[in-house]
Amino acid sequence: MTQSSTIKQQQAQRILELFAIARQRYLDAEGNPRRTPTGLKGDDYMTDEERQEALVLGRQIFPQEYIDNTARSIKPVES
């Protein structure tokens, strides 16, 4: 395994840890375990520092082209 892939694995592990921490906060706040928060600021149960770290890690893990293609394919949920 190359050093680059090892670093990417560590970054991916850290971002998963951040999501797990946020999920536990949501559940501790008596959130519905069958529902997923929207992920928007204020409904993601992350601190500003955790949110910023997750954004930086996401940009390091995923190439910009992947992010752009994914963003185009997401359709807004109609209320």
C-alpha cells in the first residue's frame, strides 16, 4: 500500500469518526434513530470546528470532478 493511499484511509477514517460523533450527539438529544438529520448547518450536530475539518478532509479525499458530478446529480427534495 502506498503512503498516499494510507493517508487517504486515515482521512476517511477521521471523517467517519466525525460523523459518528455528530450522530451520537443527535441521538443523545433524543433524535429519532430512524431519521437522518439533513446535514445542514444547525441540523448536523457538528461543532464549527468539526464541520470545517470534515469539509477539508472531504476535499482532500474526493477529487473536485467527483464532487461536481455528485452535486449535479442530487435532486432537491420537494416538500
